[in-house]
Amino acid sequence: MRRAVALLKSRPKIAVLLPRQCFPEQRVTVQVELDANKPVPVDFVDCLVTGTETVGWQSGKYGAKRVQSLFRLGARLREEGELRPGKTRLDCVVDLPAQLPPSYTSGAGYNRTDVEYLVEVHCSIPWWPDAKSRFILPVRLPPGESPPPEARLFSTGVDGPAAGEPLVEFSLDRRHVTPGGKLAGQLAVYNVAYNRYKKAVLSLVAKEKRFPADNRFYGPYDTARLAIEVDLTNATEGESIPFAMRLPEGLVPTLRSQLWSVDWAFEVKAVIGWSRDLVASADIVMLPAGSKAPPTSSRAVPALGNERLSQIWDGVARQHGARFDDEHGEILGERGAIAFVIRREHRGSDGVFLVAELSYPLLGLGLDGGLATGFRRVVGGGAAIGDDIWDRRHYLAGREPAQLEVFARRLHDALVVLELSDVNDHRAVVQRRGAGQSAAALDRFVADVMRFAEALPVALASVPPPARGAGALAAWLELERRLGGKVQRSDLSLTGSFDGSAVRLATTWQASGAPGVTELRFALPDDIREDARFEWRRGEGEKDAAGELVSGDLSRWSPAARRRLDAAKAWALSLRIDDQAIWLTDERAPLGEARLLIERLEQLAALVAALRGQGGAYR
């Protein structure tokens, strides 16, 4: 019995000492510890380090998997001999290959991905069961330096909110994140009046794909999802809502291996009552654990919503020499004598439009135009700019077709790129469908509006005089030389200077093309007393009658001033003095003699001098 017991052999206990974590392209020392309670004969002691990745997939009832060896490295630590009682330590040095994926596992059953690194120790004992043990070698990706924060903006609608449709916009302070770090951003929703926003679910999602062979893949499968919620029940149009998400440790980084890959995305799901949810996403790069990331700064989060629009509109306005009114959300500017206002208009089911309203001195064309809708589209008519599509959608009417035709043709290049909503002799409204959320699109619209504003006076200068005023043009051109300024041929009008005062002469025209009256405006100096204010007009059909004093008291006027007034009343239809000017109308139009026009101005200058006391004092 004693002899039998002596023949029994024992196996040593096997343990290994491993680094807490290893990295690709690193030299790793594995310490193998053999603990024997008595002498043990051995044939050899081997250490084998292996890396294997396995992916599985399932299609219907059937499943399959693919195994890929990443490396297989080993060494013989001990040749034939005897292990002494106690602990024996042997070292195995292994150089891990580069480009290894980290240790990883996901899924279950056939739908599973595994990356496993093992240390296998084999102690061969002659004529006795060998001692074998397996140990897991943890492999991680090395930490790196995060690039500077790359602020980005995302939207479910590139061109802004469509007609009544929901729209979500969000921004992130960075694209590269680290486990244990922080991701911050802002959120905004649009068309709040037409959509019942409830909440936004913000998720950081890991998506895995598996590549069995032949460039095919299965997935993507969600392997991790971190989510927070933002209440939207009281959100206002374009309101910027900040958010921040703290990331846990231990997240798998973004990577691509031979058989599988992991990508990260940030998803925003807006939950909307009585409507489908709206989802938008952005790619995120998850860096390896321990990577250094720059601190999050509020400046890194790009503005969005109303704040972003304000920045875009202010920048575009400055580029064009205009200014942005942040309180009203409008771009204000001038091009010569033409002022313009550019704004956004939400029109419900019709969508959002960029609208520009231009104000300018009277064109004198009797202009009326805009979009050809309803009856106007049926009957057609008016002038054409020379573009079939534009002309079908718009109409342009005026007092005289010959004038309007020249005017419209000269505006072709400026108008063909715009939608003319409304136009008359002193105001035009142009528009374009769009929300102005893109700097490039807004810049194009503002540039086109500027081009239209610059083209208007050029087109007007090419217009011939009215047919029944052509004979008077020479007299008005002579007046132009005497008074300065520039004759507007479209209606025979002129603004200039006489005897140191600003004057304006204009011919009015009836819709039929017949001339109306001649209007004169003579600016008053500041020292004319208030009791000079009055209004007088001649009754209809009256020629020699004294007319009617509508307002004012002439009893305080000097005799010289009253004589000058009577001289002017002899040929005037009406005469009015307010705190700015003398306003006078002459029934003859168009006046075709420069001499006669100058005489009228001389009489008004004499009246002004009398009122100032230079031709006699007030009583």
C-alpha cells in the first residue's frame, strides 16, 4: 500500500501575473508561477498567448459564426526536468502586434461578437495528467490626444422649416468625446404653432456591424444607448435650449476590425403629439479611455435657433453695408434714394419666405403689379420683362404701355431671379421661399434685392416722357439746367434749387394718360412766422373768382405779402403754406415753357421774401 501511494504524482498549481491592461504594439511580460508541494517531473512548460475575434449572426432559424485569429505567440519556458517543491517563476515576453482591437463582447447566442486574448500555460507531466490553465489578457486601445473641439450644427431641414412641418435643430460642442467626459450642446424646435412638441429624447448610441464575408454586413445593432430627456411642452419658436450629458467610464471606442466595427452617433428624437416623431442624428467619435480632451467651453457650442439666425443675418447685413435690427429681426439698408427692409415671414401652410420691401421716390408711371392670381391671371395683359415663366406668374400694368414696356425690359436681369409680390409707384415687395437659415442662401437673396434696387433708377432713366408731354420735354430740360437736379422723364418732374430754397415741380397725370395739373413746392426758411400758415383754393370751374380761404388769417399779413399772394392766386388752383413749404397747383399741364416756370418760381420767392419782412413788415 505504501509503494502504491509513492507512485502517485501531483500537478503543480498554475498562476500568472499579468499587467492590468495591455496595448497593441506593446512588449508584455507574463510571469508564470508554478506551485508544487513536492518534486514534480516535467517534460516541458509552455506559454501560449493568443488573440481571436468571433462574430455570429442569425437569419431566421439559422445561425452561423466566423472566427478570425489575430495572432498566436508562445515560448517554451522549461525543458525536461524536475520542479522543486515550492514556487517556481518563469517569464514569458511577448510583443503584441499593432492594430489590435480591444477586448470586447456584445450580444448573445448566435448574434454575438467576441474579441478575446488568452494566456495558456501547459505543464506536461510524464505518465500523468498534464497541468493546464487559461487566463484572460486584458487589451485596451492606447489613449490619445483629442483634437480641438469641432463645434457642429445639425438640422432636419437644410433650408429651414417647411410649411407647418416640424423641424429640429441641434448643435454639439465637439465631435470627439471620451469615456467619463462630457458632451454639451443646444436644441431648438420650429413651427411650434403647428406642432405639439412634447419632449426630446437625446441619446448617445453605439452601433455595431458584423462583416461575415464578401463585403456584406449584418446590423447595425445598438450595443449601448445613453439617454436624457428635455421637456418641450413650453418651448417657443427658435428658443435655444442648452443640454449636457455626462458619459460613463468603460465605453468601447469607435473602431473598425476585420470582422466587426463600432460607430457612435448622437440622436435627437422629438416626440410630437398627433404626429410621427422627428429624428436627427450626428456622427460621434468615441476616443479610447484615458484620452485627454480639452475642457468644454460654452464658447465651443455653436449658436442655434434665434441666436444663430441673428448671427447669420447680422453677418450678411454687414457684408452688404446694411444693418441688422435684432429687436425686429430685420435687415435695414439703402441704395441711393431707395430704402429696403428684409425680413422673414411665416405663412402657415404656405411655408416661410424671405421678403424685401423697397421704398423709393415716386416713379411717375402709374405702376401696378405683382403676382398674377385670380382674375388677373385669367385676363393677363400688361408689360413683360421677356421671360416666359416669370411673365406668366406676374403682371405689370401702368399708365402708358410704351413707357412700361421700356421700364420692364430694363429690369429683366434683376427681376427674373425674384418673385414680385406687389409693386406700385412708391413701393415694391419681392420675395423668395426660404427661411434664411443658411448664410449662403440669405446672402444671395440680399444681393439680388440690392441688384433690383440699383436697377430701378437705371430703368426709370430710360423711360420716355408721356406721349402728351413729349413736346414739353425741351422746356423741362432747360429748367434742369437752371435749377440743377435731374428731370424725371416718366412724369415730367424735377427737384432742384431756386434762390437758395429747395423746390420741386411735377406734372400729375390721369390714368387715361391725360395731364392733370402742375404742382410746385417751394421750401420755407425757418424764420417764417407761424401766423403765415393758411390754405386757399379756387372753386371748381372758377376762373376769375376770388376763391375760398379754407384756413388761416391774412389780417396779420403785410400789404406787400398780400400783394404777392394775390399775384400767385391769379394763376393758381390752390395754394397752401404750412411749416415746411408753399404748395401750389397750376391748372396748366404740362407747362411747356421754361420761362413761364421760372416766373412762377420768382413769384413764390417774392412771396417768401415778403413773409420774412424783406418786402414789408407784418402789421
